[in-house]
Amino acid sequence: MRSSNITEPSPLAPFAVSLGDPAGIGPEIVAKSWVMRDARGLPPFFAVGDVAALRAVWLGPIAMISAPEEAAAAFGSALPCLQVGQAGEIVPGAPSVEGARTAFESLEASVGLARSGSAAGIVTAPVGKEQLYGVGFTHPGQTEFVAERCGVSPHNAVMMLAGPSLKVVPVTIHIPLSEVPMALTIDLIRARAITTVKGLQRNFGIPRPRLAVAGLNPHAGEGGALGREEIDIIRPAVESLREEGYDIVGPLAADGMFHARAREAYDAALCMYHDQALIPIKTLNFDDGVNITLGLPIIRTSPDHGTAFGIAGTDSANPGAMIAALRMAADAARARAAYVG
Ligand SMILES: NC(=O)C1=CN([C@@H]2O[C@H](COP(=O)(O)OP(=O)(O)OC[C@H]3O[C@@H](n4cnc5c(N)ncnc54)[C@H](O)[C@@H]3O)[C@@H](O)[C@H]2O)C=CC1
Ligand SMILES: NCC(=O)COP(=O)(O)O
């Protein structure tokens, strides 16, 4: 794990936006967000990546910058871009090895800028995970990569998907479904819950967060008849946290905890695996859902969707989730400044 030396950003620092895979919709939604910066009240930001990826899909004004400090002055009249990587020939919708390397480099550079305090935080456009794995990216996702670069163990870095209707946390993330039961432990659930509570306080200003925890099995195990993880792992984790004063309930039957009335009873739902968490949030908030990493010294958000290679280059990508990610990053910076931990 790298050193966790982090410098606090100045209140005026812009956000670094890694462009993600140059062949995906990342460059397009970053450019569209810049166009809507005033209408949507976006904080100053600059793109980090190969400017050719922007040029491949957008004819608007771009200001090449050599340091983040130049971004604020340029932001009003052009999209600032810090050149990182060379993606070679960029064909929207056709990912390449050079493009994946550039995505990796721009993510690495963005994290470095946030760690040094030159950027207020990072907003990451989508990467193609299969492509990244092919160029030596050894982490399951950007969440674990950023955590490692910040000196935080993956256990203590929480992926939260947050939208206007729902906030969810997958306890296990990018692992095969067959490995989920083995990966679930009392310690992991407790760590995710505690980081989630602190993250909701620090980044969202919720003073006493309420958590609901899903079961793993149908009907939360039906008293052990449909699986024992609820009895052996999830309930002991929840009860130990409740005894320590946390406002937490569960294990709940997952199929009944996401309807509108049920959602009023909690601030965030802890889910046992990726799709249990992401299906409800993407169904409710696909166009304005945000992936925020809790437990980090820096701010990191991302749109909830992927690279959408199938529509890249067609000018049909909706920038809503990227705009929501930029706004959430700015809101988190304000909440952190006001937070007394
Ligand atoms: N944060 C990240 O970096 C993420 C990366 N991915 C990566 O993205 C790649 C593709 O994943 P998929 O499962 O196909 O999910 P996806 O989110 O890229 O696409 C799912 C569907 O939603 C549409 N879509 C996605 N974003 C859209 C937008 N802004 N506007 C309009 N339509 C949009 C796509 O065209 C497709 O029909 C994979 O390589 C995966 O690893 C997936 C999720 C998150
Ligand atoms: N399905 C969510 C996703 O893939 C985001 O992962 P990460 O790259 O933000 O860790």
C-alpha cells in the first residue's frame, strides 16, 4: 500500500475529471457537462486524459492547461484539459489497448492531483474493466485502486451508489456470485456499516444515519430453511452494531425493502452482493445515480453507469449522471468543510 500523505485542497481548487476509456461515452458526457455548467451549477473542473478523445466527439472550445491552477480562469470560456496519455487512433465504440492505458494513466494522474491538494477531488468517467485488466490493472475496480493509492484498505473503502430515491452499498463488490457466501463475514459487514455511517455523516451531513441490511437468501433465509448466512453472519453483525448504538435493522428480505414506503425508513441499504444493490438504484435513478467512494481522505465520485460502447460517438449519451457526480462531489466538499468529527 502506498503512503497515505494527503494535502487538504484549497477551497478554490477545481475537480479533476478523468476521461475514462477514450472509446466510451466518458469524453462526450464530460463535454456536455461543461456546456451545462452554469445551468446546473457545476463546480469548476478540468478533464484529465488525451484531448484527442474529446476532439473525437466534440467541436466545442478546449483550453489546454499545464497545471490545475490554470483551470479556474479558463473554465468560464472553455473546457480545461490536462493532457495525460496518448490513446492513438480513437474510434468511439471500439476500445483499444492504447485507450485502456490512457484511461489507467489519467486515473492515476487524477488521484495524484487530489492527494497533493491540487484538485478538490476526482470525478471518474467510466472505464472498461475488461480492457483495464488487459493492461495490468490488478484491482477489481477504480474504488479499490483509489483506496490503495490513498493508503486505505479495500475492507474500509465503501462503494455507495446514491441517487435522489435511494442509497445502496454492496458489501461484496466485483466477485463472482458463487464466491459471495464465502466472502461474507461478520467483520466485513461491520466494517462496511461503520464506514457507511461515517461517510453519510461526513459527505452528506446526515447526523444519525439509519441503515437497513438485506439478507442474502430468499425471504432472508426463512429461519434457516433457505440458507444460514442470515443466522450465522448477518444477524450477529447487525446485532453487535445495534448494541454499540448504531441505528441499524436487518437482515431484511431483499425483495421487499426497496419499494417507496420501505425506503422512507432508512438512509442507506447495505446489500450482500453487487446486483442486489445496483439493480434497484439503476432502476430508480439510472440518469442521475452517482457512485461515491466512502472512507477515503479524498473525494471520489463517478456516474453510476459504464462506458456504453454501443452508443459512443452517436451524440446520444445522457450527461445526467456525470452532472450529478460533479454536483455530489461539490456537495461533499461543503459537507466535509462543515463536519465536526
Ligand atoms: N464506473 C465505471 O467505470 C463503470 C464501468 N463499467 C464498465 O462499462 C462497460 C459496459 O458496461 P455495461 O454493463 O454495458 O453498462 P453500461 O452502463 O455501459 O450500459 C448499460 C446500458 O445503458 C446505456 N447507457 C449507459 N450510460 C448511458 C448514458 N449516459 N446515456 C444513455 N445511455 C446510457 C447503454 O447504452 C446500455 O444500453 C463494462 O466494461 C464495465 O466494466 C460499468 C459500470 C461502471
Ligand atoms: N458496477 C459499478 C462499477 O463497476 C464501478 O466500479 P468502480 O470502477 O467505481 O470501482
